[in-house]
Amino acid sequence: MTEKIKRRSALAALGSISFGVPTILKGERLSVPYRVDKKTIKTEILVIGGGTAGVVAAIQAGRAGRKTVLVENGSQLGGVTTTGGVNFPGIFFAWGKQVIGGIGWELVQEAVAMNDDPLPNVSVPHGRQHWRHQVRVNGQLYALLAEEKVLDAGVEVRYYETPVSIKPTKNGWQVTTIGKGTETVIETNQLIDCTGNAFATAMAGFPVLREADTQPGTLQFRLSGYDLDTLDFKMIQSRYEEEVRKGNLVKKEFLNVAGLLRNYGDNVQHIAGADSTTSETHTSANLRGRASLMRMLRFLRTLPGLEKTRLQDVQNEIAVRETFRIDGQYLITHEDYVTGKVYDDAVSYSYYPIDLHDDKGVIPRHLVEGVVPTIPLRALVPRGSRNFLVAGRCLSSDRLANSALRVQASCMGMGQAAAAAAALACASGKTPLEVPHADLKNLLETHGAIVPVKNT
């Protein structure tokens, strides 16, 4: 018996030497099994959401000398500009004059310079074609620059985390987040909701608003592999209408097939009811957007001149235009916006036409010449809150005003203003609405922002 055991041991050892895999025979395993790392951290300012507004807010808070944490449930910064693929932020100039500057404009300028891209000639009026004053940027380069600037500002970035609990404390907020193998309690004095859908606001217990029907979302993509000059657009339109009648294509998803081809894709798709509020609704929006694109791509490749149409690029998630908005200390109305109302507590300008999308498309309603709307700090503060701000498309506004306020340049201005107010509130022991407007204006202008001045 002893000899047999020795012989088996010797053969096992020989086998491990022969195959070079002794660790497999030893049955090694991970020294520490998977577990959730639980911890508590403290900060002065917590920014939830690393999108268009959140990036600028985090940089401003850090540059103002406040300890700042940025929580983002994705893998990169920039939001709709990067992950969503709407890489043409605007609009920073109105009627030949710059109205939004600061940290957002700094980011855009650097992204343009590093990619040798052109800036639009804003001295030439855009007329009915406002997109001529939007700035094209390399989205992935923008994401890298945003991350670099956030880190340079001393901000702690926490990717792949999402809040699951937000509770008030004596001097601020306690936010619990979960992520890959983590559960973190973040104690903060000031909280800024930059989620875009007022997710943190609702979780904190404040009322939020939305419409029964929301604007459609868009999956950004780029096509190649065809020559526009050889295409028979009349035939293409006829075949397209035929496929719609058969039920193989959905008209409201691609309203203009000729425009789709002339733009080589881009911002042309409409997915009704696209909603990023929950993982389930966001999954549904992404699935429907991708299925719609595949139907269109397969159809195009059946047409003369389009047989070699290729999908050059596609974003990894749909860009969402509208979900929830906060019930703020002040609600910006359509009338406020189109008349360019300037508030005593105005902290940023906004400039964009009323831009409400529906299943028939969109016909922008441009502002009257000389009108430049403004954003009051009160519209960034949920009603009844303390030490809590929002920035981005979920600000307090009615639907028509929001359709213009939601664009990137305006959200950048909001993000910087909210963070500056939070930084001053931290320093003074006040809540943001108690911060003297003169102090807020001074801090914003120190960091390059353009603050509206009310005519007396």
C-alpha cells in the first residue's frame, strides 16, 4: 500500500513538471474570496453625475479649494458629449458676443486645439441654422481632457458607483453608493445633483416633475461606403415609403431618409419614450435604438448605390433629451426664456432656440434678435432644500423652456455656477441661497465665467 502511494505521488510530481502547471494540481484559489468593501468617507462637496454639468461642477469645486468627490455610474466623463455622442456642444455665443465661458469653454477650446479642428465663425449670424455656431469636438479626446482636469483639480473620481440612499444630516447629507465590490457611505456638506434626470433629488425626498409624454431619444451613429452624387433620392424615398407601409420600417424613427444619407447618419434618429431614469428603462431605450438602426442599415444595403453602406461608428448608449425636472425655488417659464428675463440672482446665460422634439420631428423656434435668456440660482435649488443644488437639464423649468435650457453650453454654465455657490456655502457655513450674490459673481468671474448683469 505504501509503495503504491509513493508511486502515485511520484507520477503526480512528474506530471506537474512535464506540463508546467503545478498550481492547478495544488488546487490554488484566490487568496481572498469576493467580498464587498464597505467604508465611510467625508467630503465638502459631492457631485453626483459626471456628465456635461457634473464635469464642470467638479472642476470648479476643486479649483475653489474645496474637498470634492465625483460619483459617476459609467466608465468615463462627459455624458451626452462623449457617451451620448452629441459631440457638438453649443451655443456659447449670441448675436456676435460670447455669453457662456468659463471652465466649459476652456474644455471645448482645448479639445478643438488638440485635434486641429476649426471653430465656427460666430461673427456671421447663424440665421435659422443655429447648428452653424455649435462646436465639433472629438468626443473621446474631450473625455480624456475632462478626466485630466478633474484630477488636476484634486477631485476624487468614483466610477461605476450609483447612489442607493440619500439622507439629510445636521450639516449636510449622507449618501450611500454601491459599485463593483464596494459600498460607500459619503458624508458631505453640499450635494450637487448632475444626473440629468433629478435622480438624486428624488432619492433625497424632494418633488420632481415630468410630462406624460417625453421627447424621443437618439442613438448617434456614422455611415460610410457610398457616394452621394450617384444616389437616386427619388427612388430611395419611394422604396423607403414602401417599406414603411409594409411595416418593415417605422416612419417616426427616421423621418427623413435623404437627410440621414446626406449627413452620413449623425443626429437623425428618434426613439419614442427613451427614458434613462432606471436601468430597465435605459436598457429598453438602448435595445430599441440599436434594433431601429439595424433595420435601417439592412434596408439601405438593398438599394442601388448603397450596397456597400457601412456602419462607421455607433455610440454605446442612446442620448436622452428629457426625463424629470426639479420643483425648484423658481421655475423658469417659456415666457421668461423667450423674453430674456434677467434675474437678481442670475448666475449664467443660456442661448438656444426652443427645440422640442416629437414624433413629427422638430422645428426650432428661434429667439428674437438681441434676446439672451438667463438662469437664476433659485432654479438650481429644490424647493425646501438646504445644502442641495442641481445643474443640467433637470433644473426647474417648464417643458418649452427646458427644451432650450438642456443643451450643453447652458448646462456647463449651470454646473460652474452651482459648484461656486456650493464652495462659498461651505466656506461660510451657509446654504447656497444665503451666499451673497456679489461674492458668487466674483468667484465665477475669477474662474472665467460670464455672469449676467441686470440693467438698472
